[in-house]
Amino acid sequence: MHKKINPPTWAQPRGYSNAILAHGPILFLGGQIGWNEKNEFESDDFIDQAKQALLNISTLLRESGASPEHMTRMTWYITNRDEYNARLKELGVVYREVMGKNFPVMTCVEVSALVESRAKIEIEVTAVL
């Protein structure tokens, strides 16, 4: 179903994959932010919002008959690169708690703002079932 691609002379990536070859139905998830199912923020903390966004993604994956191991790509949009880097250890714990040890191809981009003014993170996912 999925094959991770990493040239033998390259260092092994940590927490992501360089490339994934996949076959099957494709599922596209729109950007998920750190609010709950009622579109309400329960926290303004970056890690809390990241966890909620990941939980939202997990819920959508399962609703679609998929699970975190079906993810092939994640694009993360964050509003504060310094906070992201300073809290990577905490973020890793939350990520593994929700997604397990499933590390798709990832891109992280700092943006000046997200559409929802309280949002600190938005994550898009592509999955192949």
C-alpha cells in the first residue's frame, strides 16, 4: 500500500518521511485547526490547539474508513516558528499520542495569520487507503 522512499546515502529523517509511494483511493482533508466539533476554541495554547487539530484529523480519517497509517502528506501552517521550535518535544509527545508512529511526508510553513484569528496552527492531510 505505502512504500517509504529514502536514498541509501541520505540520513534517516526524524518525525517525517522524505517520500512515499502509494496506491489506492485518495482522501483529502481540508485544513484542521485547534477547535472542537462545535467550532469552539477550548484553549489558546499552541500545544493544546495542535492536539485538537490532530484529534480532528484522526476523527475525519476514521470517519472515512482510514487511520493515521494511511496518511501520506501533512502540511502544517503555524503562526509562530519560534514557539513551534521551542515546543517541538511537547509537540512530538502529543503527535505520537494521537497519530502513533506514522510519519508521512511533511511540510511546515510559518504564516502571518490564519483565517480564524485565534488559530495558531492549521494542518492539511492527504491519505491513501
